[in-house]
Amino acid sequence: MHLALDTGGAWLVDPDELAGRLGIATSHLLSQMRRGLLTSRIEPGRDEDEGRYRVTVQAENAGWEGIFDGSGALLSECALCAR
């Protein structure tokens, strides 16, 4: 999995890859996004984590968190409990 920056500076991720991480179909992920049931947060690292980013995604029944470096490469990840 890799994060990429769009021309406006926003982080982008492939929805197929994200759906796989959440254990749901891509169509279900996109449906949840359209209905406002998917939340995401990107937090920049501080101190010893400077240059890294924590990405947290919560879907209706699944959650995922990944740590990425400044180039967008995934360093580590874990599943999260559903909300």
C-alpha cells in the first residue's frame, strides 16, 4: 500500500487496497464514503516520529491504521476495533 499526493497536496490511497485492509468489498467502502459512514484522519508525527504519518480509517464495522513515511510508503499497519 502506498499513499500519493494529488496536485492539491491531499493524500490519496487506492480504494481497492483500503477495502482489502478493512475486509470489505470496494463497492461497500465507496458506498460508506458516499453516505458519510467512513471517517479518516491523518496525523503528522512529532519528535522521534517526525517525517512519518499515522493514517486511521474507521468504516461502519471495521477499522485500520497505518504508519507511512514521508514518501508515502507503508511502514506498519494494524486492524482496529469497529466503532
